[in-house]
Amino acid sequence: MNERWYKQAVIYCLDVETFQDSDGDGVGDFAGLTSRLDYLARLGVTCLWLNPIHPGPNRDDGYDVADFYTVDPRLGTLGDFAEFVHQAANRGLRVIIDLVVNHTSDQHPWFQSARSDPASRFRDWYVWSKEEPSDRRQGMVFPGEQDETWTWDEEAGAWYYHRFYNFQPDLNMANPDVRAEVRKIMAFWLQLGVSGFRMDAAPFVIELTRANEPDARREYPYLNEFRELLSWRRGDAILLAEANVGRDELLEYFGSGDRLPMMFNFVLNQRQFLALARSDATPLVSALEAAPTIPDSCQWATFLRNHDEVDLGQLSERERADCFAAFGPEKNMQLYGRGIRRRLAPMLGNDRRRLEMAYSLQFTLPGTPVLRYGEEIGMGDDLSLKERDAIRTPMQWTGETNAGFSTAAAKALCRPIIRGGDFGHETVNVQAQRRDPSSLLHWVERMLHTLQECPEFGVGRCQSVDTGDPAVLALHYEAPGGVMLALHNLSDRRRTVELGRQPGTEGEPLEMFADQAYEPVGSELKGVKLAGYGYRWIRLRETLGR
């Protein structure tokens, strides 16, 4: 059993609803997803992360869950899910699912019971206040889209708390029965074969909020309970947490390696966008140097685009303004006053050189890379859709009707297909790129397969190398299997840098991956050239029999 498989994984994030429809009802399903497993295996990803799959009113893209123990009937049955997991395993693909336990739908039987009877055993499963809270906007997540976080419920005769929308009441994690139920939910899906969970809104899962108490406290030891359950039920299962918190708090989530094994690196993500906006590697270097040292068993997850907005909340106003100007200059491209609701290809002007460099950069930063569905073909966004739905359009498989996603009538689709223009399915689709050996899809495949030969990026000790040029980032990785050097030019002009002989170098350096054919570099790494938006992965040493 490979207990640290997640350190050398490539995670592919998708929504079953928008990936592939098998029965013509306009909604993607597990049978459709199963039919596309060969495509995903060929791509080179190793783990599939599914956005919420549970039933509910679907007012928040599945994050309003009404039953944690089954799948949304629109997506299929539990039998379809089990078959999908089995077929994925046959192709060497692991599966993790969203664990959305900060809140439920207001239609969940637990909340319906809690609101209808003060004596219900579920009453204390939620956060209530008899008195009107002094701050009804306490801890609001979606400014501009949310009016309050405390809502009066006439039937209950009390106010209930909701970090997110008012149809998503928060669970009371201070209640031991609630935490026991969460462990039971996790055990159920582990028994069905998943390799772990992406924990939605991790800080709020462990947060204890009460009315008229301005400072909610976080009970980090709750995370130990969930990690222990994973260890007992399936030793190699993971929890990948969404926790966009400050540097001083990050280590609390990892603990001593006994809490969360993986966390998204939001700090690095925001600094990467700032570096791309300014064509300057300095923000990345400073972020890497300031990053806390995490336990050996733990791992960061890197990403460029996920299923939400590009959250720039930890940048200064000036830094955020630079990112807005570069990637989301129009008001309808921005969201919540802090983020950008676009896919990467439109953000980078559909510049192939810049797209390649950005993904090469992400995949060689410390951690496990996460790729959003459709990014491998450079899909665009639909800004006419509300909020984050702009980047949640159906996968574009072909240039035919409905992009090969569904045979349903256009009006029956779960979301509109992107049509026309530079990013319409007629132009951007898997079928066309499969036929073109120079396509972005083929390039992503080559990159992912090369990445498997370079495990140092996932497990090695990373140090930045002074290049003498702020536009060029050089990262040195040393691991038991060898030594790698990753170089990236964030500017559109040619650069030449002097690096000098690097620690661990043995023999002549070997070019593993690059944007073009370069002259070989000697072991002294003198006069190393990079084209505009160029990148080079150079092996300095390989340990045979690793």
C-alpha cells in the first residue's frame, strides 16, 4: 500500500452534472462519466475529485445537501456510482468526493425536524438564537450576494446561523452527535471505495459560532477525529482541505501530521496570479520563502483555476488591482469584491505560450497539482451566467450539437453550452484537438506523462535559485530519486541567466521538458536561455533504482 500516493498524484476536478450525459436528459451522470474514463486515463491524471454528488434542491450547484447517504437521482444510482469507482480503479484512477458538512440544505430532514419541534433530537444539530443577534451579517462569505448570516425562522421561533446562503443552515459541530454523524458519513463512502474527501470550507467546519459573540473560535482537535476515522477505515485515504486562512493559522490544520494530510495552497495561488500579472517572479519567491514547514507526511495542493472564483482576498488592494487590471478588468468579470470569475484561457488572452508557461509553472511548484476539467483544452467561460456558474459550463467534447455532451434539446441542458467566438465548442473541443498533434490537449498529455518521470516536484525539498532577473523563476528540487531544476520566464521577452553549478549535480544536465528545443546546458549552467514565456525542466541528477 502506497500511503503517500497523494504526493505524486495529479488530481482532476470535475462536476458529474456537466461532464457527460448518457441518457439524453440534459444532465451529466455516472454512466456518462464512466464512458469517459479512458480519456481521463490517457490524459495522465491519477485521481478524480468529484464536486457534490448528493441530492438536494440544487440551489447552490449541489452544495445544499439534503441526504448525505446517496447520490442525486439525476446522476444515477448508488449502483452506478459503485460501478464507476470500480471501473476507475481498473484504470489506476482513484476517486475522492466533496465532503460538505459545514451546513445542510434547509430541506434536509434534520433541519425540518429541528425547526418544527424544540424537543427534536436534531434541534441542537444547528446553531440557533432566541434573541435577535446584534450583528446579523456576522462572518458573511458572499458579500454583495448575501444579505445576512442570521435568518429568522417563523416555524422554529428562533434565528438560525448560516455562513453561506440562507437556505444552507450551519451544522453545530460543537455537538458530539454531529461529529459522530460526520464520521459515519465518511465511513459510508470509504466503504464504497473512495480514496478520501475534499473538505469544503474546512475553517467553518471546526468553527464554533454563537449569537452576540464576535470572535468565533476554531476547535482544531475536531480534525484529529476525522483523520483517525480515515486511518482506521482506510489507511491511505486523504482529506484535502479548503482553508483560505493566514500563514499563522495554517499549521493548526496539519497539526503534527495527525490532522489534515493535504491543503490547497491559496497563498501560493494568489501570488502566482500576481506574478503572472506583473511578469515578475518576486511574489512567488517571497511566498515560497515565507511558507511554513509542514510535517513530512503532509502535502500542499497547487491549482490555478478551481470550481470557484479566483480568490485574491489575501492580496493588498494595490496587488489585487493589478490582477483585476490584467485578468478581469470589467466589473462583470469580478465577484464578491475579491475575485475573478473567468477561466484561465480567457484570462491569459488565449495566448498559447503563456498558457503553457502558466501550467508548467503550477505543475512544478511544491505540492500536488489539481487541474479543473476543460482546462486541458483551453475552455472559456460564459459571463452571462450568474456568479461562479460562468466557469461551470458543460465539457466540450465535439463541435457537433451540444458539444457532444448531451443529445437533449438545448433548453433542457443543465447549463448552456458555450457557442461561437474563440471559445465556442465549434472551435474548442476534445475531438478537434485529438486530431491535431500540436494542440493544447496533446501538450498537456505530454506534460503530465513527463511529470511522472519527475517525482522530485512532488516529494523533493524545494529551494529558489537566484537568477539575477526578476522575470525568471528557478526552483531547485532535491529528493532521494534525484535533483531537478525548473525554470520559467514570466515575461514575453527572451532572457539569459547565469545560475552556476547547483548542489547535487552529477554528470551532464538532461532536458526533460521545454517550450522549444534549446542548446544543451553544461553542468555550470552558464548562459541558460529562455524564450519569451519559456520554461525548462532540467534533470541534474538521477538516482537509479530509486
